[in-house]
Amino acid sequence: MCHLSATGCATRRQRVSEMLAEQRLDAAVLTDVRDVYYFTGTLLPSDLPAVCLLSADGRTHLIGPAGYSVDDVHCLVQYEWNYRGTRDPDAFANMVNSMADAWQPARGTRFGVQQHSLLNCVRHGIERFGGRELVPIEAFLAAMQRRKDTDEVEIVRGSIRVNLAAYDAVAHAIRPGANELDVLSAGRRGSTKAAGETVFHDGDYQCGQFNGPARDRPIDAGELYIVDAWTCYRGYWSDMARTFVVGIPATDVQHALFDHIRWVQSEVPRLLRPGADGMEIYGAIDEMIREHPPLADAGLVHHGGHAIGLRNHEMPDINLRRGGMLEPGNIICIEPGGYFAAARYGVRLEDMYLITEQGCENLCPGKVELLVCR
């Protein structure tokens, strides 16, 4: 079972305390439940509001929905959001009304806030309790979350394991005449069973196409089926892509395309190192893809990858005009792909890499093959 550790959460809160002291802020006010989880280990539903105050003195105050287990906070105030199975129509108001009980030990005038997720009612609550200056801290949090701690990496490994189970189920569901929606359903069943709990699983599930969501459409023999699947397990995302051939052995054209894209992926570890820039990595991947004659003109037609963690797409990016410097602790998805009609329709292979001091570690185990699914 993967969890954010008490030690990891405490270490992250200490980094915030140091930032608050440097910027002379009284507290950080977190209103995105993903970041509440990051600092407390409390995974709350995304559709129920919460406020976490990280005080300059190191204390943690959480205002959250009743009924959820919370261990690692100094002050917990829970608001009611459900009465005998019916949701309260104004859970936000209930939360704000509960803020007074948690705010007393966090009095101050200067607060770091998440402006992009700060609800208007929370802003009014902060002002009501004495906050006169609200300072955005999104950039600090984003920079901090680029470097994954050990407990985060372990959950990502768990998310990858769950996603790979989805691919095992998908391989058994793909056959001529199968419906794309049924293949997606198989992926969801496989990921849920592997996790042993509810997870979010979706992705590009269109067969014989570049990408797109599953359709109410039967798949045809001889098509290439790219499944670019992503899973959110215990708050952390995995994002991978595999390619299958439907029903009959791959043609020479399909084999050649698959072998080339697999070769590009095999060259990726030499590109991933601390200090490398995402735009340069994109350029190198694009250049390698163009070595395959049918792809010489088009090259890489989408991004080459992205960082991942609490959010499915994080920075640094692996893109044509947007990159960012790789750092130890980044987890980077790399997804070379090539597409043309004669291949019916293309190949995309995506693996996830942990950037280390020495280079990178491929987090996705196993050899990637072009499976014929019957």
C-alpha cells in the first residue's frame, strides 16, 4: 500500500516554513486539495472544498469535510457536507463558517495564497480574520513539486503498476469487431482490480487514428491501436502509451514503423540528465523520428513528453517552443510517435523516467513489443 509518509509531509512543511520566514509571511493558505494532500497526506475528494493553513511557527491547521481520516495536523476543524446521504447544497459556506475555529492560532496580516484556486468566499474569510496582504505562492509550490520526494516516487511506481495492469486487460479485450468503448472498459476494470480501490483511468483509446477518446465504433483487423492511457492512483498520475495490431500479423510497414519508434525510445536515456532543456530534448527526438523515410517531412507532430506527478502535465515540458531545465527528482514522460496512412495509422510508445543525479531511471518495467491481439 502506497501512502505519502509523515516524514515526507513534515519535510515539505519545513520547506514552506523557511519560505514564509524569508518572505515575512504569517502563513500559507492552501485551497487546492492536491496541495493539501502534498503537505498533510490527507487525500480529500476533489469536489469538496478544504483550506489548509501552514503557519510560520510550523503548525498545520486544516478545515475539511467531516468523515475523512486526518492524522498529521495540529488543528482540525471539520464541516458538515452531507446529511443522511444528501449533500449540502452550500458546502463552501459551511467551510468558510468553520474557518473562525481554525484561524485563531494563525492570526496575522500577510498570507501566501494560491490565487488560481482561491475561492472568493475564502478570500473574504481571510480578510475578515485580519489578512490585509495576500501574496501569490503558486510559483514557489510548482518549483518545489518538480522535485519528487521518495514517498512521492513510490506512489508513482504504484500508479505505473496499476496502469500496466490496465494494458494487460486491454490486450485481452482487443480483437476484430470489438468496440472501442469495451476496450476502454477493460482498461478501467484492469486498473481498478490491480489497485484494489477506485482509481481514475482514461486516455486516448481510438483505434486506427492518431489519438482521441474511445468511440462507439468496432475496430478493424489490421489496424494499429494506440492506447495512450493515464491513471490517477492515490493522487499521483501515470501516463504511458503502447501500440497493438488488431487481429492479424503486422505488415512490413507497420513492423518497420514500430521498430523505429522503439529505437527512438531506447535512445532517450542518453538525453535525460540534470541540466538538459526540454526544447533540446524535443529537437533530438524529432530529429531521430525523421530518420524513418515516411516520417522525414512530418517528424514529431505533438509534444515529446512532459513532467508528471500530482498533476498529469507539469513542468518541465518536452516541446517545440517550451521546455525547462531537468532536475533530479523530476518524473518525465517521453512519448515519441509516428503516423501515416499506409501504417493504419501509427505508433506511439510512452515511458516514464525519474531524473537522477547521474542521469535517469526508466520506471516502466518490461520489454515493449508489438502485440497481435486476436
